[in-house]
Amino acid sequence: MIITVSGPPGTGTTTLAREMARKLDLDWINSGDLFRKIARDRSMSLKELGRLAEQSPEIDYQIDDAQKMIAMEKGGVFEGRLSGHLLDADLKILLRAGRKIRAERIAAREDKLVEDALMEGKIRNECEARRYKKYYNIDLDDHGVYDLVIDTETKDAKGVLEIALAAVRALKDEDKASFR
């Protein structure tokens, strides 16, 4: 089974993807971790690597290829901004929440001011939006590729997980029914 979980930082993608993988006994593949590893390997900050990635698609393509290979070999829960656009998945989930809520979550998680998280988020979102449009012709505001969109602003992690797992159960029930 291949499941993608996408959404901007602070929406809960890591929490959902990690818990879904655990509950479903699947591997969890986080494209953000791959991006951070590349930054560490190159002794660069995430901001610096983001700027470099804007100049050349090499870094994004490296992450994409790794995800596609893992998906073909063994499936899993794939977390990443583009995972829902790039992988042929059984279920594609998008998480969303308002900018302020996301910044508050990031600030609490990273022990920084909400204003700083807002500004950093704005810069990151603009950088990613330009890259994804330029390299893939993907508009991150187009949610048409997703099977399920969950607003995490008013739901806790447990509620979001329950909704996502219900969608997986529905898929499994649908598969069983198609074989009768």
C-alpha cells in the first residue's frame, strides 16, 4: 500500500504519517528528512539549500527518485509536499491549517517567536512554490490530486489519525467488494 501525506509545515504531516505507518505496519518515508540530510551532507542551512534548489532541480529530483524507488519496491507512508503529486498512491491525503496556527505550532516546537516562524514560513513557502512551479508546473494551491483533505486547525492529532485510518479502511473494504 502507498499512502501520501502532504501539507505545509505546521499542519501535522509528520505526526500523521508517522502514526499511520506505525498503525498500518508500513515504512514511513519523510522527504523533509531527505532534504535535511542533503543540507547536513553539504554543510548548508536549510535556507541555503532551498536557495540552491531554486537554481537547479537536482536536489528535488534526487528526493523524488528516492521516494519513487521506495514506493515501487515496498510501498509505505510517504510524507512530503510533492508526494501526492509525484507518486501513484492508493490514498493521497492533504493536511491544511491557517498560517497563524501553523506558525504557533512551529514556534512552540522549535522554541522561537511566532513572528519569526511566520516570516520563515512565508519565505519557505514562496521558495517552494517557485521551485515546484518552475520544475514541475505544480501549483501547491491546487488540491485536485488529493483523495482526502483534512483541516487540522480544529482537530487534534488523534482526530486527524482517526479520519485518515477510516479512509484506509474504506479503501480496503472497497478492494474486498471488487473481488466478489
